[in-house]
Amino acid sequence: MSIPTKRIAFHTLGCKLNFSETATISRDFSRHGFEKVDYRDEADIYVLNTCSVTENADKKARKLIRQAKRRNPDSSVAVIGCYAQLKPNDIAAIDGVDIVLGTEEKFNLLNHLDNINSNSRTKVIQSKIDHINKFTPSYSSEERTRSFLKVQDGCDYTCSFCTIPLARGKSRSHTIESTMKVAREMAETDAREIVLTGVNIGDFGKGSGDTFYDLIQQLDTLDGIDRIRISSIEPNLLTDGIIEFCASSQKFMPHFHVPLQSGSDKILGAMRRRYKRDLYERRVLKIQQSIPDCCIGVDVIVGFPGETNDDFLDTYNFLKGLDISYIHVFTYSERPNTDAIDIGEVISREKRAERSKMLHILSDKKRRYFQEQFLGQTRPVLVESTLDGKATGHTDNYIKVKFKNDSNLNNSIVDVVLMKITANMIMGYVDLNNDYS
């Protein structure tokens, strides 16, 4: 195709999976001679990779589209991602949008640019989600220290509140051999840490004979990468074998993020989650026994239809009694075409906000208690940035740390003594008795 050199800007909403995909699409454009600029700058083409998990994600997408057009009225605007798959016609109706690509076509954006014509109607290219079975490997490369590796896409679960299966299709992945090929490509970059990501990564290899456990065993042999993290894994797919393997590995970090969504078995049933709180509790206990200094993060939804005060207190008290490290709190958001909107009594916005606040306070307490256990200890920190003589990074067990240093330690792993908690991080100093790389 013959396209003159143009300035292109990308913006990503939502999850780590979206970031890995945006980066892959962006590299394709760079290889074809496009100049990549910041989304806040003037560009010839703006690409917005969207999320549609919540109503706020939709609103933010619409706002960003309008902002791009104000920066350069003559620019072309392309919208891709989950929102583009779920609501293509709504996006096409937004003034200034030139092309909307659904899940199957987003990686073909470069080939579709010839279809953009500022004088014609918005082009919408979308396949039925049931017809989508292609897996496109992706990884992010924006952050020098850390990269997100997409190992799985789609979901076969039918949680009553979730639109992701409607936006991304069935669960699918590549072979271990193909995944390792991409991982070795990442190892040739400056990245020191890989984060495994997907919609339901524990489902890796479904139907192929491969398993997520097989994958992490192979990734553990990867040269050129110091750290690997598992971004988020369903409790029913987090096996004892996975936990025990991570406990014995030098490469896999002591950090799990395990979505709970509710501590009420009644609400878990209404959500169509594939476990009860008893299983979740057993998983947390197994992690604690196998990896005592492990960081454990939790996802929770408040205000689900029919959630009574007693149901919420079940969740609150269950989390209060668990030895977890932090909570990601999501306020339930009604999504079209999900069964949850017809399940039960609608919880008022005020009550949702009140419950959310209670769990945020509990999360702050949990995080502080977790951090306090490591004060005075020395932990390895991957330095991610340095500003005004202060270096910032994360420990192996995902504690954010800041310390004074005049040297350029970016992308180094440094032993740091953890001394004082400030806000959501710990101040420390470099342990000069230990070498760093």
C-alpha cells in the first residue's frame, strides 16, 4: 500500500491485555514508516483501543474521541477494541469517527486505512462474535522495565454481569511453542519483567492438551528475563500445582491476583461464578502456607442486584478475616445484554458508593498491614523510574518502594532496605552490602 509518512497516536483504555494489543498494532505501524506521537499531541491519525467493562469506560471513550478531533479537525479517528465490538453503531454516530473495527479486524487496521475517507460515512467492519476464533500473539513494549505478554484471549464462562465474552469471543490461545517464541522475542528487549495476561489465563491451552501449568514450567526456563508475574487467575483454575511451582521458582514472583467478586455464596451463585467462598479461602490458605511473604490481590464487585446488607457484610467480614494484601473494588455497573440486569432488586447508587467506600478503607488497612510485615527487611526492587534523585520500583512481592539515589539505576534490580510507610509506598535505602545488577 502507498501511504505517505504520517503521525499516528494511540490511546488504550482498560486492561493489560488491551495494552499488549495496542503495542503490537503500534509496532506494525512503525515498521511501515509511521511516526508515533503522544495521544495528547497533534496527529494525522488517532487510534483509540477501547474497553467496555463499565459504563464509565464507555463515557471515557466518547470523551477521548471528541478530544482527538479538537486537536486536529482534519485527522482521521479509528476506534477498535471491546466497545467497538459491542456498540459499533453507537461509536459510528459520534461526530469525527472515521472507522470502527471489531475484535476480528483490529489487528488489520493498517490494511483498512485506505477505506478511510473524510467525505464518506463512517466505515464499520465487525464480525459476529461467534465466528471469531483467531488468536493474535501480542506484547507491550512501552515500558522499558516491564512487558505484558498476552497468552490467552476470550472466555467461555458466562458470568451474569460480564460483557467480555460478547466482546472477545470464545477462549483461545496459541501453543506453548508459539508462546515461547514470542516470549524469547520479548527477552531480547530491555524488559526485565514479564506479566502474563489474558481474559482467563488459567484456561490456557483449552482443547489442545496443553495447560497453564505446562506453560509456566516452560516460561521458567526463559533466558534474558528476571521476573515473571501472573496478572490475574480464577480461583477455580489456580491449582495447588501452580502455587507450589511458583513457590519453588526463582523467576515467578510471590504475587497472585485472584478475583473473588463476592464473599456471599448466594451472590456468587447469582453471578454464575464457578466456585464458592470455601474454595476461595482454601486457595488463599494454600498460597500463605507455600509462599508466606506472597502478595495477594483481590477483585470485588459491590452493589450487585439483590445484594442485601447481610450479603455485603458477608463479603466484608470474609475479606476482613482473610490474610490478603489489597482489594480492587468495582462498583456494579449495569451492562446491556447481560442477565444480571434482570436478576434482582436494584441497589441504589448511594448504597453502592457507601459499600465501595467501606471496602476501600478495608483495602487500605490490609495494604498497610501487609507492608508493615516487611519493614526493616531487605527486598529486591526492580527500578522503574528515577526523578529528582529518587528511584521508584516494586519489590518481588509487589510493594511499591521509593529511595534516594543519584545514580541512574533504571531497569536495575537493587536490594533495598524497607524503612518507612508513606501513603501507598515504602521509603527505603539501597543495601550497600549487597550487589545489584
